[in-house]
Amino acid sequence: MSKHLVFIIDKPLHGNVKAQEFLDSILMAAAFDQRVDVVLVGDGVFAMLDNQQPEKLDMKNILPVFGTLSLYGINGVTVEEEALRERGLVISQLHEISNVMPREKVKQTMLTAHHIFSF
């Protein structure tokens, strides 16, 4: 039986070795036919800013991993609308975002989850 798993990213991903492990967890859950939602809230919206250059800081660019989500049956990344607005960002500044959702709807998504994981 498939479970509904929600993965919350609430901090920037670059600069943290745990980020790759969290992304691996997302892909592994999806590979085992779990229903996976990935949601960016708070400072997590910075994780998807376009034109980042982490290699200049000798870090791996993890943005391409988000391009593989559809191969695992994940229907993209959702961004909390208020988090964008509060940080002065617009959706066109972000990479590979498929949904923008108001905070209340994000909460409803979390309420339907069997498990919630947060980075």
C-alpha cells in the first residue's frame, strides 16, 4: 500500500551536506512507489533560485536533481506563495517550480500526509 509522504524544505540547500541526503531520501521514497510531495516553505524558497553558482564555493550544484523528479513520478515542487512574497521573490526567479500554493493549502496537503519529513 502506497503512503503519502510530504517533504518540507524550509532552508536553503546549498552549503549543507545533509541536503544531498535529504534529496536522496525523496528519490528513494518515490522509487518505492510512495506518493511524494515536495514543498518549499520559509527560506527553503532560496534553494530553487536560478543562476546560483555553488561550484565557486567548491560545492556541488544540486538543482539538476530537481529536474529528475518527474522520472520518479514526483509531479514537481510546490512553493508556498507567502514565502515568496515575504522574501521579495517571484516565481520566474526560481528553477523547476511547478506549483505555487497559498499557506492554507500547504497546511491541508500536510494534513493528508501519512508522514512529513523536514530538512
